Amino acid sequence: MLVRLPALVLCLAMIAPSQDLRAVERLLEAGEYAEALASLQEFPSDSAPRHFLTARALDALDQPTRAAEEAQMAVDLDPQSEAYRLQLGQLFLTRNNPTAAAEIFVAALESFPESQLLHLGAGLALNQLRQPDAAESHFRACLERDPSLGLALDGLVEAHIQELNYEQALAAADQFRHNNPQSYRGYYHLSVVKDKMGAPAEEIEALLAEALKHNDGFAPAYVLLGKVLLQLNRHEEAVLMLEGAVRLKPDYAPGHIHLARAYSATGRIGEAKREMKAAQDLVAIQQQPAPSLRRNSTASGIAGK
């Protein structure tokens, strides 16, 4: 899963103190990307903030190659800026080059070893590379500094599940729940891991009910709850739960798969076939190779991947 780091909602005062650049930032926040690009042409070419903001606009306009070039120029002009390193790494992370992203984040951590966001980016990239051992240390570093950082828990549990280490995944989720009893994430991840471990359906149902009490718009929890209700032979309840999940997140293939099973269990065969077809179409789209943003081999001495 590609994740946007919260890092890039950065305080502009850290990197672009002038009022003119603040005006450009306001254009970007308003979605006026072309207007922002036009305004940025008035700033000197050796201005790192100009390149940083240009990269943001180009990324939003789905021009990742040009965005990466601009982000790299910002880093070259000011290599001591954490914000610029984060932006460059995120571009590669979200544009299907986790190898380059991991290299950027890990290299930046040499200068900013306490940065939660760099650790988070490195962990997410390493998870994509199927290197859960390496990813775990980065997620743990995040949670040590901020025990409420939900994205770090997501990544840590995913890393443990990649390794089939359910006991550690369970411990991580339980610790997060203890530290953040008002967050849905601890309860949800506990339910996911317990489901994989074959725990009683009633126990999983109770955890999901608690998760949904804290976030009633989280579709994956409804999907897992629908699956559990099917196991308990509460078919009509499962249908209602899964129909709601599909409305909330129509591009989530497991929702359609379990809804197809629920329809089948209630004799609604035509609707079951429709939902299974929707799931198959979504899986086919997700399996298509994503275009990969490749790094210039001369950039910062990192070879193109």
C-alpha cells in the first residue's frame, strides 16, 4: 500500500519565510497548481524553496519525473533540510520505486537520526521491499518517540505478519491499545491478528465492535466483521455489514469477495456473481505493474533502479 507521509504537510515557515512564497503555498493548498507554477517562475533558480514548492505542484499535476528533478535540486541546494529529503523520498515511495525511497530515507537519517518521519518513510519502503526485519526497527523507533503514531503501528504489524510472527504482531497491537485506548487501530489490528491465529469468532467480533465505536467509517473493520458474522451463520447481518463496507470503500476487493459469499449464503446468486466479478476486476487492476519513477543515476551518487 502506498502511503503519503504526514511529513509533507510541513510548516512553510521552516523552509520559505517570505510572504511571496507563502502566497504560493496558499495557491497549492487551494489546488491552484498551474497558477502556483507560474508564480514560482519569478523566484531565483538557486532558491531551494522554489524547487521544493515546484516539486509539490508537479507531483499534484501527475508529473512525477519533473517533480523528482525539482525535489532533487532542492536537496542539492540545501542538503541539510529534512523537509527536502522527505519530499524526495516520498516521491519515490509513492511512485513505485521503494528501493530509491529506502536509500534516500536511510541516508537522510544519518543527518537526522531522531526524525520520526524519516524512520516512518524508511520502514514503509522496506515493507514494500519485503524486508520486514529491517523495517521493524524503524517503526519501533517511531513508536518509542510517539506511541500514538498510528501509521507506525500499521507498518509494524504488517512487518510482523509478513514474517508470520503473529505473537509479536499481537503484542505490538496490544501495547498500542494500552497506550491509546481511544484509537480504533489497536483494536482493529488485534482483531486482524487474532483472526489469522484462529481465535474464536466472538472474541474477534468484540474487538471489531470496539474499533468501530472509535471510528465508524473504517471499511476494513466492517469487512472483517462481515466475515466473522458469516462464520457465526448470521448471514443477513453479514450482508448488511458488507454492503455498508462496499459503499464506504468500493475499491476494496475483500469487501466485494466477502459480500459475494454473504449473498451466496442467503441464496442471492446473481448478486453474488456480480460482487465476485467486481472483486476480480479490482484485483486485475491492482496486479497491473505500476509505472515506476526511476532515479537519475547521477543524483546524489545513487544508481538508477
